Amino acid sequence: MNKPPADCTSKEDVRTELDRIDLALLTLFAERHRYVTRMAEIKTDPHEAYDPARISAILSKQRKRADELGLDEDQAELIWKTLIDWNVNYEKGIIVARRGTK
């Protein structure tokens, strides 16, 4: 049962809710990862994995969304930069392995 933050009266209550949210986040990250894998299967050149214009647009969009949700934009940008950097390297690895090139 979900408790709003104001209804949490103990550290255990808060930890239970954080664990619930963490599981939901991991589930979404796993789903996202399947799409990243599919994108890597579709792309034909490792250089396609890094698209600065697309990355900039994503970061701008996430900063705006974070602000609208009351989340620090710098924190959101850092999370997405980390995610994007990992995904770019992951995609490159898949594409290179499939092509047998470096």
C-alpha cells in the first residue's frame, strides 16, 4: 500500500516507499534497456550511437520536465547524462560486435 510522504511516520515507512519506487524505476529502466538494445540492432554504424543534437534535445526536455515536477534540473540532467553515456557505449559495442569492426 502506497503512503504519501506526509503519512510516513517512521524511517521504516519511508524506506518501504523508497524500495517500492526503486523497484518501479528498475522495472522501467529494464524496459527502456530493451528499446536501447533494439535501437542498436537497427543502427548500422557505431557512429550513429552518438548523436549530439538528439542528446542535447533529450537533456533539455528532461530539464524542463524535472522543473515541472519540482525536481532539481541539474540532478535530472546528471542522471540522464549518465544513462545516455552508458547507452551510447552499449549501442556502439553491439554494433561493432555485429559488424566485426572497431
